[in-house]
Amino acid sequence: MGIIHKTGCVLCAQNCGLEVEVESNRIIKVKPDKSNAKSEGYFCRKGMNIAYHQHNADRLRYPLKKMGSGFERISWDQAIEEIAARLKSILDRHGPRSFAYMGGGGQGCHFEAAFGVRLLRGLGSQYHYSALAQEFAGAFWVCGRTHGRQNLHDQPDVANTDLLLVLGWNGMQSHQIPQAPRQLQRIAKDPDKLLIVVDPRLSETAKIANIHLPIRPGTDALLLKAMIAIILREGWQNKTYLEKFTSGFDQVISFFQNFDARAAVETCRLDYDQVREVSRLYATRKSSLRYDLGIFMGRHSGLSSYLIVILQAICGRLCVDGGNVINGHMMPIGSHSDERNPKIWRTVATNSFPVCGTFPPNVLPEEIMSDHPERIRAVLVSGSNPLRSYADTTAYEKAFGSLDLLVTAEIAMTETAVLSHYILPAKSGYESWDGTFFPMTYPGIFFQMRRPIVEPEGEPLELGEIHLRLADKLGLIPPIPESLYQAAEESHAAFAQALMEYALKEPKALPAMPFVVGKTLGKAMGSVHKAALWGMLQTTTQSFQEDAARAGYKPGAGLGEELFQQLMDHPEGIWVGKVDPQNKMAPLKTADGKINLHIPELLDELQNVEAQKEEALLERDRRFPLVLMAGRHISMNANTLMRDPAWNEGKRACTLAMHPDDAVALKMTDGQQVRITTEAGSEEIELEITDTAHRGHVVIPHGFGLVYNGKKFGANVNRLTKNTHRDQFGTPIHRYVPCRVEGL
């Protein structure tokens, strides 16, 4: 019998609570944790199989340096000293724009970002690349214009909604809200509620829906514009809400008044009467909506997000009970980086800008391969695998191969690590103190601080400590008096007092505060991440203190210490706050306190989205007669976090899904090997013939094509995507990739 630990899953953003049995330093059994207030005993097969993530043959144990075609083990001191020296030389010669950091914590480990971003800023650079800008850039940019901040994201109030409209989201497989399958089944089975799904495929979510609109791939913006036009023409809009809580609609209403909604719906290959009825139901019921990668990575993705806000607003369904609400948070996901601010950088080759503080990964190969004197020459990759996670593997291989310095800090020998000059071994999410800040719950704010449950093998460090050691060697941490180390060993109260006195005397302390706390209190605690949690809780905002008070905590000077102790005492996680359910508009940060519906930058695109023009744009090239959906959430993938394919043994984990009619036309059979080709390249893959696919539309899941123990498993869908096939925000158009499929 092993030791039972309460922890959380690190394989998706829901981080469901787990009870893990550890024996002889190995995870031997995993169960859902019923005491976790967010997941309440729910988990999926990904969480069930975390042992394959933790224990695998690709785990890194020691720092490595590339020597010729291989790597040799070196000490931490040598690794940090050499990396710092090479990085300093590059920065001295080429300036701060020559350095980029690619990280941010991914699905389960966000604390490294506090140190990684501080390292980046300390070196004078703003080039933070992350998955946030790979998927959500357009949507979050729209939030910045309509809500007032790019990090104010709304979610459906699923507990109180009577109608959930789902667009391009397969929640039965991809979650994205707590206990998604439970919630979706509850709504679908309730005779007083409705689940409506808009998706080209008969997805697992579409199968249980009350209404399924099998939309033509690539026409989401056209459908949304048609729905708005129908609602306005029928007079179903909420005029009182529009007048009281929104501004700018009078400047955009004309784009919908003379719009041919019937022709638009026909181009979407949908039934007009059914779309009209769905529009009526959404406008007149206590409704909410949820959209995902089908919109985020589709054609007109930013415009579609804008149209969704307009749809919500005209129906009075944003920031209201049972509608879409802005969740509270302990720490916002990303910053607000309005590109109109002259202090915000743009990239030198593609003129790209950050959203929520992060730049789009799809432009990075061009930024590296540019001949601009300030091009990127050094990249630190932290807890990320761009060679499998981001578009255009071929472009990334070429770009990363040309860098003066590539450093990867990671738990396993990833495809990116193989190309690196230095590889730094990181502790896993089950060997370190860590947690996530995803704002997934409403009205409560939930947080869980995972603690180590497995001892690391070899010499890995917490990612935050790796960044700290680099910062220290680069001279980014001011001198720290011995008294501060002594106070850290004495008590939290003594340390807080000594830290305040030090910050008042040392002008360079505040910019380096995560490093200072990590180096002192982190040493006393045995974890820089744990120390960072303590430090963060001492500096909470006034609004969070009000949220904490609603959850039963006493606001004031002792709040941070109380929350820290509660989190230490409750490894299953706790409610740390509660937003004001009576004032759902309060989070808005626009100048007038209203939802701003006028976005001038998108009006030309809005004007041009109409049936005839879209028909012409959707006409297929004879070379590529099919459309590839590059990336699909299934229960058998977990981005690139599950490297050992044994967790899917006996399952058809990576196939190309095709409709039977297309298979007949191409004279193909289920299970045969086929070659799929796009503008970017080709991959060989097993064919799966299924009537869940849409005619003319094929699907490949992401997270495969990993090289494990020297052997490639599955197809790398990012070998089939061009990094230049992207929208104005840098988001790849993964849901509409022209392709052809041929038998082998």
C-alpha cells in the first residue's frame, strides 16, 4: 500500500482534482478527488493516466550541452554560466530585440511565467511568445476593445442558463469548462433547457444536442452576421439592455440592416427556417454561449469573436444571470497590451503585436530568418514544444536551426530540445510546487496549489529556479543583505518586515522582486514557486480583497497570510474568493463602463462578409479539393504532454477522419494508409471512414507525430500547416487548410 496524495491533473486547463497513490516513488493508482470543490469527483481518462506523463523514457535528469551531433552531461554551474555568457554577448552586440522567451506555464504549471517574464523584461525585451497567442489572440483582442481589458474573458453561466449555444466546441471531449460532459448532458436532458451545437462534424457534443447545425466549414462569420440580421429584422433585440449597458451600436447597426441573411444561410449550407428558429430561441431565452477552436482558429476568427459579442449584446446576454459572465480570478491570464500604446513593441519583420502580453508563435520563424539587424537570435523555450505545438514544423526546424542560441528547459527530451544548444531538466508538475490561474469558475474563485508528491530523479529544478539562476548570473538581482536570508528562516512576519525595509533602501529591488523572494524565502521554503505564491498573496488588489471577503476571509494586512496557510492546509484546493453576483457589469474597464460595440478596425471585414463574396473565396483549388481541420480534441491526445504512446495502446488514437461519400469517390477503405498533402507538406496516416465527418472535410488530431524512444508515433499535423496561413492577429487558420488525400 502506497501513500495517497491529493493533487490535480496537469494535462488540460481544468486541472481536475486527483487522489494519487505513490509507492516506491512511482504513481501506481489514480482516482478522482471528490473533495475538490471544482471538479467534485469528475475526471477523464487523461487524468487517469498521468503516470505516463510522469514516468517515461524521455525524462531529462541532468543539464546537457550539444557537442557535435549529440549531447554531453554538464553541471548546473557550467550550464548557467555558459548560457548567461552567450546570451549577454548576443544582447551586447545586437540589443534586447535579439532575445525571445517562449513559455508561460501551459496547462498545469503557471508559476514559471512569473520568473520567465521577469527575466525577459530584466533583459530589456518584450518578446514573449506563448500558446495564448496561438489560439486566443483575436478573441482576447476583441475583449480589449469591447470589455476594456484583453484579460477580461467571459464564460457561460452554465449553472443558471436555460439555453447553451455551442460554436466550434466539442466539450464532451475537450472540456474547457469544469465538468463539461456532466454539464452538457445535464442541459441536453433537461426538458426545460436546450443545447444547440454549431459544428460541421457530428461531434460527440453534437450527438447529444437538442439541435445541431452542420455548418459548412469556414462560414461561421457569415452565420453569425445572418443571425444578428434576423434578430434585428424580427425585433427580437433587447432594446432596454442595448441602451443601458452598451455603446457604439448605432455605428455598426447599418452593416446588418440590409444584409441578405437568407443568401448567407444558403452559403452556410443550412436551413434558413432552422437558423431563424435558433436565432429566436437564443434572443428570447435565458441563454448563453461557448465557442472554442472552431472559431478561434477558423476563417475570420477575430471578426467572429466580434460578432459573438454583438450577438450577446443585442440579446442582453452578456454580464447577466444565466448568460455569459466575466469570471473572477486570483491572477489574470495575461496582461493588457493595447497595440495602440507606442510603448508596446511590434515585431521587426512582420509588424505583429502582442495580445495579453504575448506575441503569436506563427510569426517567430520569419522573425528569426529575417535579415533585419535586430532580428531574434536567441530563444529560451520553457515548458513548451514549438516543434510539435505550433504551425509549420518545417519552418520552425529551419529557423531554430539558424539561431545563435537555443535553450530548452523541459521535463523530457522533446523535438524542440533535440535542436537546442543547451537542455535544462525541469521538475514535473508532480515534483514541484505549482498551480494554475485559469478563471474557470463562477461566482466562486477556486485555487489549488499542488505540492510535490514524487521525488525527482537526477538534478532537475523548478522552472522558476532555472530562470532565477540565469537572472542571478546575468546580474539582474541586486545585492541581498544576509539579514533578509535570516528573516526568511525566522518567520513570515519577520521576512515581510525585512523585505519592506530592503525594498525601501534598494531601488532595483522592485523590478526584481520575484527573484529576490525566490532567492531568500524560496531557499527557506525549499521552493521558489511556493515562495512566489506567498509573495503574490501579500500584494493582492483591492478588488480581489473584496472578492476574498465575500468568500468569508477577513480583508486587510493579514489576508495574504491567511490564504497562504489555508492553501497549505488544503492540498485539494479552496475557494479563495467570490465575485459580486449582484453587479456583473462591475469587471468592465471601458471608459464609459459599458460594452463597446464599435471596433473600427474590423468594419471593412464585417462589410465584406456576405454570401456572394464568401462563395468565391470558398471555391476550392483543384490541387486541394478537400478541407483539413488541423487539430482535434479527443480523449486520446493531450497536446504534447503525453509522450509515451502506451497510454493509448489498442486504440485508434491518430487517424484521418473522412466522410463515407468522399471515401467512395476516392476509392479508399477504412484502415488503409493514405497520404495527405497541403501547401506546407505531406504526412502519412491511417484513414478512418466515419459519418461523423462533414463531406469534403477531413480531420486529424493534434499532439501526435512525437518521437518517443527514437520512434515516431502518429502524424504530426503541424507538418501540414503553413505559419503564414494566419489572420491579422497571427492566429493560424487551422480549421480551414486546403488539402488532398491519396491512397498509398
